[in-house]
Amino acid sequence: MADWKRVTRDAVVAAVHEYDQVGQAEFLARHGFGPATGYLLEHEGNLYDSKAIAGVAYELATGESLSSDDFRGGRAGSAAVLRRLEFVVQSPEPTGPAAARRPGTHWADDESPVAFADAQALWADAARDRLIAVAGVYHAITTYKELSKQVQDDSGVRTTQLMHYWIGDVLGLVALDCARREEPLLSSLCVNAEGSVGPSYAPSVASLRGAEPKDAEDHAALERLACYKHFGATIPAGGGRPALTPAVQRRKDRAAAQRPERRGAVCPTCFVELPVTGRCMLCG
């Protein structure tokens, strides 16, 4: 039986830090957990899958791994562990008096409910302003985490939904607005914790431009350069250059270094590299 008393607040914070570094999808896949369906850990203005965080914190604190089936989530399970350590844990669908006080998506000032479609429209307006400010600085970018907090602060509309479930749709609305204005796509300036524009970027481009880019990261780099020029960034002499995010550039460099170097022609029959004579020593 798991000894949850061994889990410390520092272990939970370390699990949250890993979640922020790799993103929700990678974190859950890496540790074998599914997305939260109920209780959510709130930490520094962001929401996290509480059961997954508790499970990873247990491993960090004890050196013993737990699967999702080894312990309970919810009020009597992972939520209780996290609350014992003085973390705030909330549900996206509160019941009873709490539902009236704090609906899932609500105005921050009086906590009255906001229709989610209306919230997305308000967040998209706020995101456009924030992204235009980013575009004003050559080679600047922002992250999903930063932007999700900013648009909630700027609009005054907050949500208990995990960022993963709504920020992509908000960026899609921003991109659609850019297309209507015949502007470069401001959505290219926002990346996830891994420095990538994420899986929704290429389909969004396809819906707006009619063709999906062969390489989403290269396309986003070109689009970002166009944004810097369009929205008034100071561009170096020569017109500037498109740039991948540092994390994506490192991944591409590692992949290129691992590809075997082809030094000569290859035999069309056995696909072995030909010697300088041009005759395959295997095929004759």
C-alpha cells in the first residue's frame, strides 16, 4: 500500500515543474496517466491533472513508481494528498454551493458564469493584443502557459479548464482573424513548453491557406519573420532571418547529426555504397 505521508510539498512542486517543461501530453504519456476528469491541482495560476501530479510526486519522494490503477484520484484520493500539503485542488464541475460561487468559466470580479464561446472570443481579442506586442520585438516568442494566463488576466474571464483544452482553439481564432485582415499569422509566435507550435498549427494553416505545410516548424519560423516585419519590429540590415525556437533547432540538429552520411553512389540492387571503381563488390 502506498505510504502517502512520505510525499512532500517539494516533490509535488518538482512534478509540476516537469509537467511545465514537457507539456501535458508528454507528461501523461511518460508516466502512464490519463487526463484529469475531475479534480485539478491549481499552482501559480495554472491547472494540472491532480492524479498524475500526485503519482509522479510519490515516485520522486520515494523512488517507487505507482500506476494509475494503484491509487484513487478524486476527493478521497490524490486530491486529499495534495490538500494535506496545502495545495489548492478544485473541480471543473463543482456541485452544491460551490457551483454557484465558482463556475468552470466565469468573470473574475463576481464569479458569475460566462458561456465558453463568449470566453473564447474575449480571450482571442486579448491574445491578439498580446501577440502584436510580442511581434514588435525581433525574434521574440511567447508560450502557451504565458499567453493563457495573460488572456485571462486581460479579459477578466477565468476558467478551471486545463489550458491544453482551449488555448489551441483561441490561437485558431487569432489566426482566422489574421487571415481575414490579410496579415501574417500571429499564432506562429506562440509555442508550447517544448518550443514547438504544436500539432494544431499545420491543420490551422491548411484551413486558412489551402495547403498544409510540409514542416510546421519551418513554416512558423517564416511566418514569425513576416510578423516582425508587419507589426513594426526593428529588423536587422539585410531583412532579418527566420529562426526556429532554440529547443526545436537543437532537436533538428541532433536528428541531422544522427543521420548516416552518404559518401558515394549506392548499388541499385543491394543498396550498398559503391567503391571508387563504381562496381559493387557483392553483385559483381
